[in-house]
Amino acid sequence: MKVIVVKDQAAGGKEGYKVFKDALDNGAKVFGLATGSTPVTTYKEIVNSDLDFSNCTSINLDEYVGIKPSNEQSYKYFMQSNLFDKKPFKESFLPNGLAADPEAEVKRYDKIIDEHPIDLQILGLGRNGHIGFNEPGTSRDVTTHVVNLTESTIEANSRFFASENDVPKQAFSMGLASIMKSKHLLLEAFGENKADAVKGMIEGPDTVDLPASILQNHPDVTVIIDEAAASKLSKKY
């Protein structure tokens, strides 16, 4: 696990951009993407660059259940606004949050991932150590699945909605087994409220109680954190 500590999220975005550029320069064709506030600075650096993804495929980690793609809080809308409108990919896949048959949608998405092995997957980190929407206690063997969101995740996401009651209670998410199949993982975490999760992920035991600790078992992980998120680590990186 390569750990890069930066001053703040803006500096983290510049480092994240370097990881994307290096992957693209070395032949990466399939990029796993994430939403939320964490990757925004990385996407901003990519948008302002000359990187070209027109021959590449993107596969998103997750999507809320029950929200139209045109809804401003959908992850489809987020990706269009923050990346795809300026840096289009040849093809881009997201779970269908309006799928009438969730079980069929899960199988469809697993097939997409199997047919397009991910070269680089970017991840955020929840305060409780979740990656994607894989909450504490999630089986390490699970692939794409429907997740019942925890109260802490709903609360964390409520800042994007008019009220907490408007936050969807379920989401489609790549499972931990899906994520671990990616060739290279890039995890970003910023802010003091992520410090406990960062410490557990890097220095704690490998446990289902902190899903991100599974990354200790992956052969190629880059972690980009700011000084606040790194504040509880016992050694300097």
C-alpha cells in the first residue's frame, strides 16, 4: 500500500490526477469511478487537462435506488456534471437505479464488470470505513448487490438533499469482491472526520467491521490523504 500525505484536498486532487495520467499513459482502458465530494478535485484536474478518454470505458461504483438519472442527486447526474460533459468516455456504465428487477440488474452489472476488467478504480472512504456502499459487516465475497444504507451513511449524504428524509434508503453497489478484482486501486480520503477510518484501513486489523481494511490484501493500492485524515496514524508516510 503506497500512502501519499498531502496538505489538503486540492493538493490531493493533483496527486490523484497523476495516478490517472500514469494509468492512461501505461495503457489502461477501463476506469472505475466514484462519486461524492472526495474525488471532485481529482476530476477537476482531469477536466482541466489534455487527457483523452474517448477510447476508454468507465464503470461506476454505485447508484441510488429509486432516483431518475436526471435527478440532480443521482450519481449519473454527478458524473455528467463533474466529468463526462467535459471528458467523455467511449462508453460509461452505471447501475440503473430505476431497474424494475433488482436481481436482474445486479447480474447485468456483474457481467459488465467481468467483460470489462477494471484497470484503475478510484474509491472514497466513509467515516465508518465503508467503500462503495459496502457497510461494516458486508461479506468479502459479495459482488454487485442492493444495499440498505446505514443511518450514518444516510446522515452523511443528507447534506446533498433538502432533508434527511429525502435521502434514498437503498443503493446498488459494486461489492468488495468486485472492487478487489481491479488491477490498481486509488483511495482518497480528506478531513479529520476520516482519520479513524484511515488509521483502521492502514494500520488496523483486516476485519469485516471496517470494510476498507480489505485493501491491505490487494497487490497495488495508492492511498492519498491530507494531513487531517492522516492525523491518527502512528507513523509518518
